[in-house]
Amino acid sequence: MSTGTRTARSRPIPVGQLRAFEAVARHLNFRAAAEELYLTQSAVSRQIQALEDDVGSPLFLRHTRAVELTGAGLTLLRATGTALERIDGAVRQIRQRAGRRTVTLTTWASFASMWLIPRLEAFQRRHPDIDIRIDAGDATQDLATSDVDLALRYAVPQSVTADAVRLFGEQLTPVASPWLLREHPLRSAEDLRQLTLIEAGDIHPAHQEWLSWQRWLDTHAAPSGDRTASAGPRPSLQPHRWLYFNYASQIVQAALTGQGVALARLPMVAHSLASGDLVEPLPDTRLGSPYVYWLVPAPHSTPRAEVRAFRDWLLEEAAETRVAMGDAS
């Protein structure tokens, strides 16, 4: 083997070498990197030389008055910069949480903004010494590997684990702002012909049958005296216009601002109905669905006092929602 050929080693790269490399790559200057790292310039040069020996390729082209990244250096910088930022961020979180009691919860964005956050202040008043970290997103986290204590989930009973606790079921009902209903009273399904109906534009296929206006219209919009099964197909009622959004929170926001009538998930609007910001004009036309809201503990979560406190509070709030919905299950 030629003595001029570098051979990549298989042992892990020391973090100190990566920090020195990232600093030099960012400044393109050994002296500036040394000042930032509180090291001598020769110490930084030795770390870069050792790193190049470890990876088996030059990372910098050293000119008389300048430093330039090689192709290998650019490749390593793309990974190193992101990795070091994540490490530093994790360390900051650990330092901030040291000595503090924290509960980490995962849920989906619409439920966090519409059900959880409006109620969260009550928990903070009761437990001012407990920090809450909410990870809200549409991607479902793997509780076995993620750093969370509890999850709020939306699923049919057959798809949840045995330790899942039922919070409440789901009913769908038309809702609108009170001032819209003053201008356009809604006393029956026929009155919807003069109004805008608000609906999700990209309902998940598994939820399509249960969350769309079509099921409600098929159930409640038949012509008077023509509600029997033998009456044949019902003509489809068409509203004045349709308005589509991607998220449940957007649908409810549009209803709150008087832009139309939304077919809302009752647990998500119970707070707005109680405050009078939204009105349920046709309470006898609610429709149920097989989907249920669940509280799921992470399998690795220890029964810490703060986790128990937050869990108990969630169950109290869920009980109030069940009463508001008339959910006796």
C-alpha cells in the first residue's frame, strides 16, 4: 500500500475534532476558530489533522492566506452542523429542566389548539411548579421510542392499546356564530340552501364517511314526508356555496368569524359553545361516529407525581366535556 494513501479508521470520531472542524469550516480561518473555541491555533490544527487521518481524506485546502473546504469537507459539514445544533439544543433543554418537574405530552395540532390549550391555564394555576411540554403535530409518535409521558389520540377502540383511557366519544353537529344566525336563522336543514357550508378539503379516507357534510345531509335533509327507506334516493341539498379548509381548527375559526356553518366535532367546540361564541342551532341533528378520544401513557413513562397530577387533571376536564356533550358512555 502506498504511504501517501490515507486509510479511514473505523473508530468513532471524537466530538472535539468535529467542533474544531465545524468552527474552521464556518470561519474558513484557523485563527478565528481557535479564538472561538478558546484553544491555540496549533491545537486546532492538530485536531483537524487527526480528523482528516480518521476519515481518510483531506477536508481543507490550505492556501497561504486562505482556507477552502474540499468536497469531502462540504459533505461532512452538512452533517456536522445539524448534528452539533441538535446536541447543543438537547443539552440546553436538559440544563433548563434540571431540578424542575416536567410532563411531556404528544397530540395532534387541532386538538391541542382547540381543546387542550384553552383549558391549560387551569392546570397551571393549580400546579405552578410543573412545566408542560406539548409536542403537537399530525405525525403520530412512537411512544416506545419518543421522549414523552402521555399521548392524546383519536382512534377507533379496536386500534388502541389496553392501557388507553377513554376520554370521550365523538358527535358531529352544525355550529355557527350567533350574529350569522341572527341574519340567517337556521331552523331546519332546508335553511342551509341560503348559507355557506364549511368542510374539510382533504379528509383522511378513514374518516371521510363520518366527518363529511354528506352523511349529515343524507340523514337530515330529506324532503318533508319523504324520510322512509322506501322513498328511494333523496335529492342532494346544495348550499349557497362551499368553503373548504385543511384543518379542523381552520373550519371552526371560519365559523367563529361568521363565514358559514361548520359541521364540527362536538368535543372540539364545547368550549366555544359554552362561552356563546358559537351556537348549535339544530341540537337534535347530532350524529355519532365510531372514533374516540383517548389518553395513552407511554410504556416507559415512570409514575412520577407530576405525570399523575397532569393525568388526573386531564380526566377531570374530559369528564366536564362528556357532561357538556351528553356523553354517558
